[in-house]
Amino acid sequence: MARQIGLKNIYFAELIKDTKNSCVYSIPKIYERAISATLTPKTNSDTIYSDDTTEDVISTFDSCEVEIEVSQLQIPTRAFLQGAKTAKGMIIENGNDLAPYVAMGFMSKKSNGAYKYVWLTKGQFQIVTDSYETIADKVKAQTSKVKSTFIKRDFDDNWRFQADEDFNTSACATWFDTVPTTFTSNISTTITSANINVLVSATATALTVKTGSKVSNLVQAIQVDGGLGTVDIFTSSNKTLYATNSATITADMVVVATAEDGVTQTTYTITLE
């Protein structure tokens, strides 16, 4: 499994409008060189007790604390994040400054060379903490850290979007063009094959599978909506018992494909070849 090993290209976009009916951002702009980013989601939890034991734990999203470290924080960047004014090359920080709501995006390289992409939709940054240190026997370069609290936006309650080149290269190609707003989940269940040695053919309701194939082979061979959906294999048409990965595919088994929306399903019968 590939792990996150990098961070670069921190973008910001001002949240100009956020209502129940619409959401508008400025064009995203890349700012300083990135060093680190720490995202800490917070939840509200309520534990329900009954019959002298825990019955349920209900957790809901509250906010996400963000701290980013950049190589330096230039005056235009600082003024933008704090809502301060600039004049004649200076930043003028006023007690009545109000930081704007912004979206923040970035990309993180993985150990397999692919990238993970992130957008946080609505946050306000705090006044920057400055650190200065005299030159001693070794020069210590100072970096800048800024903190923010991100919340869900009013438009749709979404607070974060994430994409991965291993699963969706098309979304990643234009990730920083605009901040994501409205998306519709795929509600089809089109099956294609990534391995014709296992899955010979697929129609709207039936699959032709190579005799002797294992359940694990078929699961790996099937792609639902290009990998956006999921697949389950049951031992019979009553769909009460999942087939084990090591089991050999039989004609009694059925395949249930679930679309990206997590609701729409199609059941496929199996023919052996």
C-alpha cells in the first residue's frame, strides 16, 4: 500500500458566497512553498446507554483544525489570510481586520509516485505567530506557521474533498482549476473487465466466467463504472451468504454490483465457460 511522502502546491481561494442555494469561490491561486500540513478533525460524540451497557455511540463532525508550515509568508499572502490591508509595500494590521473564509487545497505525493489531492472548503486563518531568533554559531532559518479552523459550508455541508490518482485521474487533472461545488454520484452499474482470462464477457444481467476461477480472481477482474462502484459475490440467488475469496466460482453464485451512489444495484447471474 502506497504511503504519503510529500506535500506541495498549497492553493487558496476566497469563499465569496455561501448560502443554502449557491456557493461561489474566487479562482484558486498558489501561494507559498509548502513544508508541512496537519489536519485534525474534531467530532461531537454522544453515548447512549441502556440495560446497563452502551447501546450506541453517535459521532458527528464539528470542525477541522489545520496548521500549515510554509517556507516564508510574504506580505500579500499574510494580508489575504488575515483580511489586512497593504499600502506602499507594507501590511497594515488593524484591530478591526476580519479574516475571510477561504478554501485550501494541496497535493501530496505517495510512495508509488501517484498523488493524493485535497480541498478543504471553508476556513478562517488566525493572526500569524511570528518567531525571531538572533544569529548564533549556526544560522537557523525561520519558517512560518499559520493555523485555521475549517467547518462545513452552508451550501451542502461538505467540508473536505479528496481524490487520488490511483482511482480517479480525470478529477486530479483539473483539481486546482476551481474549488469543487456540485457533484452527482454515478448511478449506473456498468461492468467491464480488467482481466479477460477470468471475466470473459458481461451483459446487462449476466457474466461469463472462466471455469476454475476463484472468487478473489473475479472480484479483481470486475470493474464497476470504471472502479467507482463496488462488487459482492454471493453463494446463491437468495443473497444471504457471501462467497469466500478462496471459493471456486460456480453457476449458482450471483454477482451484485453497486454504483458509486451506494444505493443503485444490479444482480448478475454467472455462466461458466
